[in-house]
Amino acid sequence: MAYPGFETHTAPAAARAELWRTALGAVLILLVYAGLAVGFIAGAGWLLSDEVTANQIAAGSTPLAVVILLAHFAVMVIAVAVVTRLLHRRGALTLMGDRTHLLRDFLRMAGIAAAMAALATVFILLTQEITMEIAPGRWLLFLPLALPLLLLQTGAEELVFRGYLQQQLGARFGVGVRAAWMVCPALIFAVLHVDPASQGQNLWLVVLVITLFALLTADITARTGSIGAAWGLHFVNNVQALLIFSLEGPLSGLSLASLGLSAASPAALPLFAADAAVLLIVYGLWRRVHD
């Protein structure tokens, strides 16, 4: 079977997988999350007004702003947990799928992705001019906060997309209708990461790379039966992009170094192509280990 974990992963959603219920749930998750997020960021900006503003938090333009922005993803977990309980009568832990091997899958994929990230780092150092953005000592002080919060941020997104949406649509349409449980959540995931102001004329390529990421993580989840491996890939990917090397613009406030390019720059095109290639290589290596 191409997707041996599909039935295991979608089984918790089977009892209440009506399309109207899933659509309503997705809208409610978005509304609850948006409301709580605005309150969280505004409140943090008010409480810490001497250190950071709400605008800086929203843009992730300083180390503290990035930490707070990552922390706010706790409200996404709350939103999906509340909606899943009230609308589908099941607990949030069921969104993870088969938890018996979730940690193993996470660590296996994270290890493969981290090895490729290390090679990508060498490539970047050899081919790109980088600028240190934050003193290494200060960066290390933030690291014990940033890493667990990145676990939270990536885990929250996995619960919503590879958890809630993939489970619900998979249970409703079945393994054969990949357009429903694989493509649809991937496109939503990509669209929600669109930022025309910072991505400019490269927006289409950014969307393609993010869609590729979402399709691969959906495939991985259906093969394993849990979000563990997808979460591991997501976590390492975001560590690299937010904490190691960043593009100029949003979410660059805690990056150790800058590549000196914006996402809209024509010079960034090879980097996006390299991102896609690395994703495919990681996926291929994981398949060799998993299968």
C-alpha cells in the first residue's frame, strides 16, 4: 500500500468527517486564532512597551520580537484544540495521529534534515556573502527560548494542516482522492504564507516551494500515520531559516546572519531553487530509511 499509515492517521476523524463540519471547523480555527493572536501580540506590546512594540512583534524584527511571535503560536494550538473538541468531539492529541512512534519519526527525519542543512550551510558560506546580524553571545542567550518555541510554532502548524485538515479531508474522501487531503491543505498552507510586500515578483516561486514542502509533508504523514516526521522536517527547516541564515525583511530579527538579499530580489531565485532541491533530497533519503 502506498500510504500504509493513512487509515491510522485519519481514523480519529471518521465519525464526524462531513465536509460542512470540516469547512466550518477550518473557519472557526482561523477566526479564534486570529482573535487570540491579535490580543496576544497587542498585550505583549503593551506589557513590554519599553522593550518592543506590537509592530516589531508582528514583523519579527528584533530578537525579543521573534521570541514573542513564536510564543503566540500557543493560541493556534488552543484554537484547533477547542474547535476539535467542540465540533468533532475528539481530543487534540488525536490530531497527531499514531503517537506510538511519533518521537522516533520526528528524530529520524530531523536527523536527515539537519545533515542536509549542515551541507547547505557549507554551500552558503562558500557561495554567498553573509553579514552577521547579531552578536553570537547574545544569539546563544536567546537560543534556549527560541528552540522550544520553534517546536511550538512548527507543531501548531502541523496540528492544523497535517493534523486537522488532512485527517478530516482524508476521512471524508479516502486515500484515492489526493486532491482533497493532500493538495487542498497544501495550497491553503502556501496561500497563508504569501506576503506580496516582501516577496514581490518572486512570490510565485515562494508559493511553489512552500506548496512543495506541504505536499511532501502530507505524503510523509500519510506514510507514517503521524505528524512526527513532518514536524521534524518543519522544525529543522525553520531553525535554518529563522535562526541561522535569513533573508532581509520579516522574521529576520533572531537570525545569526543575513544573506543580504530580500525575498523579492532576482538574486534570491537560485536560493529558492536550492531550497526545493534540498527538500526533494531530504524526502528521498527519508524514503530510503523509512521504506
